Amino acid sequence: MSMVVLIGLLLIGGVIAWWTERINSDWPRWVALATVCAALLYLLRITASLSLESFELVPDPHDGASWLLHLKLAWIPRFGINFELAMDGLSLLLVALTLLLGLIAIASSWSEINFKTGFFHANLLWTLAGVCGVFLALDLFLFFLFWEVMLIPMYLLIAIWGHENSGYAAMKFFIFTQFSGLLMLLSIVVLAWQGAVTNGLLSFSYFDLLGLPLEGPLAWVTMLGFFIAFTVKLPGFPFHTWLPDAHTQAPTAGSVLLAGILLKTGAYGLLRFCIPLFPDISAQFAPIAMGLGAAGVIYGAILAFGQTDFKRLVAYSSVSHMGFVLLGLYAWNTLALQGAVMQMVAHGVSTAALFTLAGSLQQRLHTRDMRQMGGLWHQAPRMGACAMFFALASLGLPGLGNFVAEFLILLGLFAVQPWLCAVAALGLISAAIYALWMMQQTFQGEPDTGRQMRDFNGREMLAMTTMIVALIGLGLYPQPVLDLVEPTLDALQQEVRSDVIRAFATTSAAQ
């Protein structure tokens, strides 16, 4: 029941934060902070209670007994729907990332949100609960429910507390995610129906649906329902167009949650569900998926360089960096998968930091236009130093987590698609161009002597320092993260290796 307690803590904390606004408008901030800290401490307690052997055990894809934690309760037995949660090393890592970035989101919005603070922090906590549910749910109907749960509060965060064109951005985000989510729901129903035909048992459990003999057009359509839903959330090219608007108009906390964790739900869905549930079709589709990933890397970098809005630049850089994740996932070998997971974590931290910086600049200068900035390092040296660090992290400086992630992806990709690897490597050069151009436009040059701007305070520096330490740790010593997810990646590869690797080898040889 520990996973239920973890999600319930965030849901109940949101209700309390909303209620305490009636007493004092500052209390919801403290309630939200205490709730996420309590959830993080509870997760640490859960982790400490597990034996070392549990982390080294390779989880059986067809049986929850070998996972770190597994809970299955009857929910709607007539339709084979259960309340089924499970945790392995990958889930644990992403839940921990969710809670840590939840703290960053609360800290970044501490002085930004001045109205309806209770409802704001309630939606923030409910978004975290939905994301944790996505990372833990292994009944596909329950997974879809959590997928929708995280959509609604995020829509409200953008629509109510967003900036000048928030209504349009929130509606665009909702339509893209809702439409693609409905495609996934149809695919889930088809998959469960096929399972009932094959096994004589109607079930939405991940363990029961693995290995179903799907063939022909039905298999393609069902797989594409999952792929589109997850690629829209990733976001991958050409399904990314909602992201720049949503990021630009969202409040700082909303941008942190979007970039740091909501995008990772798309990558997680591809890794956990889309490829293992459809190994044969995924093998045939892999060259197309990797082509879209490479296109996203280059397209996102070019569009980022063309922006004058700080937030839109960072948003398009996310399209570029998440293209690497798509490449790593569909390369489907150990190095590439390790790189994809590292990219999910490192990108979550570095981009959350850049959006925190963007929000701080907008709050102080009342603009996101980099042409109206310049020389800010003279007036805010702590902010300038932090911006330089995260710009270097974003471009993949060796010694930081983003470099490890992208290097592993390119190594794994080279083994199966050398030409796509060469194309994707251009993304590293492009990242250096737009990241350093952003620094030049914003923090270099002559300062405006008539402009008054305060530097980062202690709270903001604490948040920045936490993310700096995390990226340095991931860059200099990534082994704990790789060890944590190794059993999960081994299990997934064992499930689909014979199909996917053979197809990749054939494709590479043909080239």
C-alpha cells in the first residue's frame, strides 16, 4: 500500500493547500512544500526498506512478483480492470525526479503567484500525483486515468495563471493531449479485446497483455495509437507545435513541470508500453521513428536559434533534446537505452533550471524578449553565473549529465544507424550555437544603467545550487543511475531483443 499512500499524500495535500487559503494566502505555499517534502521522505523510507538484492533482481515482464513493489486490487472485475501499481528501478528514479522538481516548481513560484494561491498549489500537487501515478500504474486503464488526471490541473495552471495569451496556449495543449490520449484509449481497448480473444480472459494488466500475437493492419493501427499519444507528450517532431505556446504562456512552475516531468511521461510510455507491447511492429517502424527523432534534433535546434523570446528558445531546445530520447529508445540497445534514461533525468533538471531563470527574468523585467535585455551579468552576477552553467549543460559540456546522456545515445545509435548518428551529432553543434547566442543576447554586452534589477536571493540560489549539484553528479558519476535502471532495461531487452535487434541489424547491413 506504500505506493497508494505516496499518491494519496499528494492528492490530500492539494486539498489541504486549497482549503488553507481561506485562513492565510501564504499558507498554501508552506502546505505544498511540506507535502512534497513528506512525499520525498516517504519515498526514501520505502527505498530504505528494500533490500539490496531487490534492486539487483531483474523484474519479470510477465510477473509482478519480481518487481521492487507490486500491488493488485480488484477494482472493476466485470471488465477485468484492477487497481494495479508496481515499482522497479526505472519507476523509482522517475518518481524521485518528479518529487525533486516539484520542490523546484514550488520554490520558483514562491513570489510569482499572488492570487488564488491555494487553488494554484492544489493543481500543482495534483499534477505531481498524476505523474507519479503514470510512472507506477501497470493496469492500462488505470494508466490512462492517471494520464488524464495530470492533464486537467496542468491545463488550469496554464489557463488561470499563465501570461498574455494563456487561454489559447492552454486550449491548444488540451486539444493535442486529449485527442492523442483518446487514440491511446482506443488502442488500449483493442489490446484488451485481443487479449480476451487470445487468452479467454478480459484484462487490462500489462503483465497479461505482453506477448499478444498481433499482426497486420490492426497491429499497426493499435501501435500507432500508443506512439502518437506518447510522441505528442514527448514531444516529437512533427507533433510538437503545442509545446512552444504552452511553455511561453505557462507560469514558471508550470514550465518547470512541463519540461521537467510531463515530457518524460511520453518517453516512459514509449519505453514501458509502446515498444514491449508491439515488438514486431516496433522493429519495422524503428527507422521511421528514428528518422523523426533525428529531424526533431535538427529542426528544434534551428528553430531555437531563430527565437527572440527566452522561453520559446528553451522550449524549442527541448524539442531538439527530446529527439535524442526518441533516437535512443528505437535504437534499442543497452548503450542507447541507458543514454535515453540519462537524457530524461539530465534534461529534466537542466531545462527546469532554464525555465526557472526565464521566469525570474520575466518577473523582474516584465519581458521575455532577449533584445530588451543585455548586460544583465553586471547587474545580477549570481543569475548570470547560473545561466552560463545551465547553458553549458544544455549544449552538452563534458563533465555534466547532458553530455553523458547524448554521448551514450550516439554510441548506441551508431551501431544500428550510422548515418542518422551523423545527422544527430549536428544537434550538438547547433546546441552550442543557440545556447551561447542566448547568453550573449541576455547577459553579455553593455548594461542598461537606467535599469534596476535584483539578483537571485537565498531561496532562488538554493534551488539553482541543488540542480547544479545534480547535473555535476550525473556527469561525473552516472553509475548509480545506470545501476538502478539496469535490471529494468535488461528485462525489457530480453522481452523484445530477438525481434528488434534483428530488424536493426538487417537495416544497418542494407545501408
